Amino acid sequence: MTERQLEITENFKKVRENIAAAVSKRGGGDVTLLAATKTVPAEDILFAAENLGLTAAGENRQQEFTEKYGVLSGALDYQFIGHLQTNKAKFIVGKASLIQSVDSLHLAERIGSIASAAGLVQDVLIEINIGREEAKSGFLPEEAAEAEARISELPGVRTRGIMVMAPVCSEKDEYRKYFRETYSIFIDIFQKKSHNIRECILSMGMSDSYVEAIEEGATLVRVGSALFGRRNYR
């Protein structure tokens, strides 16, 4: 095992221990660990999938998703978690098992159109701008229920839950108010859908906040640097 593989192995062990403790603290339930793999080489992701039990990874950029797709699509559940431009949707629909970042009705309509033309149904999450930040995309909290209702009626699209990116907080406990509000919205919208065969998804929490997110109800966390170390985004 290389030094890099040893580092990844140790990181995965620590993150899984933290996840287990957070799940226990909240009283149980399942949580999916999704590796956020922007700039992470495909070989590192494959190592984690083949040796460390990683079952899901998510890409932020369309081009990087496309480049890695042929290598990773058969190895794990490969999702798209970044901002998706409508003109790039054709490269993602039908390939990503889940598009987590549906931040507008226009994008949802485009996804549905592409999927329907291909005879597919694309699973998506509704992205909520929980911090009401001008620099971030997503539906405002008060728009979430209507947005989900309208998107769920589109042909070719299946809403599976909610995704949120909380504002950057200086203290970890500051994240909780955003996660609690998101969880409340999630329950209000999706509790009536709990009879579905496939479980509803609440995707929130990243490397700096996944423990707090799990304790506040997350069913999926998107963890990158805590697993693979600091990335070079240049």
C-alpha cells in the first residue's frame, strides 16, 4: 500500500468513526457517506471503492464528471452535486444516478425534457438556499414546497429529497440552525411520501459540518477534504 493509500485509509476510518458516533447520538438511522471528489484522481476514488467500502461519489463539475464517468460508473454510485448549467444537462442526465443540485424550475424542466426523450426518469434533489445568500443558487426556504410540487409533476423527473449548502460558519454549532430549518422543511414536504419504495434523501453537511448535519437529521453527507486531504483547485 502506498503512502497516499495509507493516508486515505486512515482518513476514511476517522470519518466513519465520527459518523457512527453522530448516528448513535441522534438515536439511529442510516447515513450515506458520499465522497465529494472534485480534483480527486480517479485512481484514489477507485482505491476507496475497491478497498474501503466507499459506495457513492459526487462530482461538482460537468467536465470532470464526464472525464471520470467511464472509469467510475461501474464501481460505485456516481452522482452530480455541483451547480449544473442547463446547456450542460445533456452530459449528466442518464449518467448520474442522482442530480443533487436542481436549483431552478428551468433546470428541472430541461432535465425532464432530456430524460423523457431518452425514455428515462432522472432522480433529483431540490436545492435550497437555506442561508438566503445572494451568491448561492437554490430555492428560498419558503419556495421549497411549491418548487417540489411543480418539479415532481414534470415527466422524466423524480424528486427524491432536498440538498442544502449551509453558509460557512466560524463555529461548528452555528451550522445547526441551518440544518434544523432544513430538516423541518424536509419533513414537511416528504413525510407524506414516506410510503415510497425508495427512501427520501436529506443531503446536508460537508467536511467541516457533517457531524452536526447527521445529528440534526441528514441521511447523506458530502465529504471531500476530510477523506482525501486538501485539494489543489487551480
